Amino acid sequence: MSQCDHPAVQWPAGYRIQPRVEGAAPTIVAAFREIPVAAIGDSMSRNIGTVGLRPYHRRMETVLCGPAVTVRVRPGDNLMIHKALMMVHPGDVLVIDGGGDVTQALVGGLMRTTCVTKQLGGLVIDGAIRDLCEWAEDGMPIFAKGNTHRGPSKDGPGEVNVPVSCAGLVVMPGDLIVGDADGVIAVPASEASHILERCHAHLAKEAKIRADNAAGTSDPERFDAALRAKGLPL
């Protein structure tokens, strides 16, 4: 048993390294790759997801999808991100709580090379990145709050595989992370199968509305009923 796995280990203040948490089944992950983030959000009450992040990969149609390995760092320090990259499995998504600080980059081009070699599923960073031309290349989707040429320190503290808050999104280790041109969302692994069913039902409903809109046969009662309920004389 490694020190990282030992339940009785006493970590110094500000440091913690927990084991990787297994996420949803590969079939569930593959199915969510085909679901737009907006539809997932609609199926999860419309108030869940990151705020203020942007994609830095070139192809906007690229989908990020995989189980979360979470990291919390001191703003501007990436020591624990390097440690997390030693622990990831192919397809994992690194979710980094950098406190929203954009004065120092947390990852750059050299780390991108490691991410590609490790076959990481992508990165979601509440913080800054650098070496934008390299991140724009195909093969490694990344969402971040900003960018700067200023590099990070490597002193710590930090934590791996703990609950984090990333750009307004609460993420637990093992959560299924999905990101596309519209944003990033986290699906609890234990609820993924049920939420996938809701997503399929929602997409079927949207398909009918889209067809009615295109044919000019949409039902005005869809909105008139809501307006009458508010007391408007229609």
C-alpha cells in the first residue's frame, strides 16, 4: 500500500493526496459524449455548470468527456498538478481549482506534452494557462479562465482527489465531466445512468419542438398558458 492510499496517513496542513476514484462505466461515458452540454444542463435543473471559462483548443466541435481527477492548488502553483498527472488513467479529465487567479499560468506547453502522452481526456482549469499556440493544436481539449506568459511556482500546498469548486461548478472525484463549445458540466457518477435517460427524453422533446418551429406549426398555448397563469388577459 502506498502512502497515498493509506487511510491513516497524517498529511501536513494544506497537503492531501487521495486515491483516484473510479467513475462511470465506459459505456455511459461514451453515451454522454454524444449529448450536448446544454441538454445535460437542461436535464439537471439548468443551474449547474462552469461560469467564465473559455475553450483554448482550436476546434470548437471538440468534446471533452471523462471521469474527474480533481486538484486544488494555491493560486499560481502547480506542484500538485504534476503529482496528479502521475496518477491519471487514459481518458481522465483533470479538474483544477486554482481559485480563479490569472496572474500566473498553472499549465503550459511542456505539461501539454505529458497530457498527450498520458492520453488525458482534457483539462478544466479555474485559473490561467500559457503557450496558447501549443494548446490550440488538436488532441487535448482545455478550458481555462485566462492566459498569461507568467509561469507558476512549484512549492505547494495543494490537494489531489478532493471535492473542489471550479468556476462555480462543484466537482467530486470521479464525477463525469462533459465540455463542449457551450461550457462544462459535472454529472455525479452515481446518477449518470438516470441523468442520461433524462437527457435522451429531453432531446426527443426538443426534436419535436424544432420540427414544429421549422414547419410553422408550433403550439402558441405553450407560452400563452404560462402568461395567463400570471394574470395577463390573453
